[in-house]
Amino acid sequence: MKEEEKKVDESKIKQRELMYKLIISQLVYDGHQKIAQDLASEIGQEHLAICPSDRLMKVTSVGLKEEHDIERPLNKLEYTLGPGIDLEYETEPQTSAAEPALYETAYVTSHKDKCRAGAFSPDGNLVATGSVDASIKILDVDRMLAKSDPDAVEIHPDAVVGHPVIRTLYDHLDEITILEFHPREQILISGSRDTNVKLFDFSKASARKSFKTITDAEPVTSLSIHPTGDYIAVGTEGPIIRIYNINTCQCYVCPYPKEHHTDSVTSVKFSSDARLYASSSKDGNIKVWDGVSGRCVQTFANAHEGLPVASVQFSRNGKYVLTAGMDSVLKLWELTTGRCLIAYTGAGTIGRQEHSAHAMFNHTEDFVMFPDEATTSLCSWDARSAQRKNLLSL
């Protein structure tokens, strides 16, 4: 009996600790950081990383609806965590990936000039790189791993002896700025400063040239392919985002001039369900667009203290947008409220950032990564608590 009573007491202690964590996370979420810190200190939890979460509000709402059924235990409330980061529910997040500082170099390939673009295929079997020398290389990931350590990876024998670079594509006349793989076909899509977007069929070993070219009026800075593979959103050094039909090459733009950016578009990205796409610009604004009508539905003005915004990326569940600015600060925005939930700081402390750089999540969205040009290192943070992690030397 004493053992059972002990287990009950331990369970109550854990539930009480969880309750306090929910309260603290809700306070941070609502912008009451000082109160949250004071409470955490009062109950001896100041050593824990505090991340904003709206879970307490959700649980309270459900509890009030079910209040008439007092016998129903709270722990039977079921909710499903979506893939990746989801601050609405995560009070005790579990990190499932190694932090970026532990990453190791598996293989190095070289272009004749700087490499400015890269992309993985949807299945992760291929990676493409684009260079200032206007060339594109497609590499086999298994072959790269086999070259780095033949004993560490179990793969097909052909991959061990084969060269990792399986295709080299030449059809642009200027720097490759962006690359993306088609979600369903063996097609690589590239954007370049030569104002062209090109589609390459890399299933044919002999193909070196693109089978389709879409010519824009300005140098291409960014592109994003629709999840269906039928449309491409293209950003250029002009202020207008264009949506192209891949099959017909028809172009669509928002017909309302006041909704467009006022300076060069630096990044454009579709959400995973394509209901929205987001863009960033040198005008300092972030815009969110309706994926069907093409109308601007949300604007984050002066998102990085009025400085140019270099990149924008959706989380996998589409609830958040991650941005990087020329202030060397990364921000996580909540779309439903339009608020900046988390700011990731500490990069660029040695010198002023001169060149635009993109921020991104790691594959599990446990970490946020951003290069620090002054130290030539990769900075990383815990995506949920903004705790700074160790640098990875580049």
C-alpha cells in the first residue's frame, strides 16, 4: 500500500510541475516574460528553458466545455502533435536530432566559382548545387557517403565505385541563385541572374540543356514550386511576384499595385498545403499571400527594424514563418496573431552583416540555423526556447 501511495504522490507532483510549466509558458506566450521569470524563480524552475506555448489556453477551453462531466479525467484529453515545431502544444518538447555543431562533412565537391544555391530532392537521395560559374551539379547522396566512409554505409556496390556527381548541367549564362526539385517528376528547376527560370529533365543521362525556359524581366532571386508541381512562384530584383503555370508558361500577378512590395523580392515560399505563400523584400516587409486568389492577406511591416529581409520560410505545419534580416536576427512569426513569438539573437555580434543569408530549420525543426559571415561559422538555436547552441565552423 505504501508503494502505491508513493506512486500516487509522485504522480501528483509531476502533474503539479506540468501545471506550473503550462502557466509559465502561457505567460511567455502572452508577453508577460517578467511575471513568467518571477514565477519560475519562485518555484525553483528558473534553470529550465522557457518557450512560449498556448497549450494552457487550449486545455482550459476544452476543460470548460467538459466541466459538466466532472468524472472525466483530464489525461484522457487527446491531441495530436503535428510534425516539427508546434508551440501551441509543446510545453515539454523532446529534441529528436543532434544539434548542428555535431554535423560532419561527408563529401566536398567543387565548382569553378562560389556555390550560391543548393537543394535536396524530396526523397533525400539527390542534392543539387548551383554556382556563380553558371553550372549546376546533381550528386547522389549514397555515393557521397560511400566516398567519405565506405565501411559506414550499407548501399548497393555500384554506388561505392560510382562518382557522386551524376549530372552536370550547362544552360545558364550567369550566376545560379536558386534551385528546387519537382515534387513528383525527375525535374530540377533553376533560377539565375540571367533572368531565366529553367527546367531540366535529369532522368536522361545525356541531357545537359533545359527542356523548358521561362524568361522574366529581372534577375531571378528566388523561386518556390507549388506542392502539386504545376506552378512556380518567382521572385526577382523587381518588386512583383509572378506565379507561372509550368505547363502553359502563363503568368499571374496580383492586380492591386498597393499590395506589392516596393523593392526587390529576396525570397518567396509556398506553405506545405499551398493555401498561402510568403515573401520577403529589401523594403523591410514580409507579406503573406492567398495561394488561390493571389491577394496579400497579411503584411509584417518593418519586420527587422526596417532593414532588408533576406529570407522567409514556413514551418511544416504552416502555423509559423521563419525570417532572417540584415540585422543578423532571426524571427519566428505566428500567422494567426501576426506576432513575433521568438527572436534568435547572437549572430553578427562581431561585425555588421554585409551580405544577405538565409535562415532555415533543420530536418526535424528542432533547431534554427543561420551562417555568421564575420566568423564564417554556422550559428544554431533551439527552435523553441531560442537557446544558443555551439558554433559549427565552416
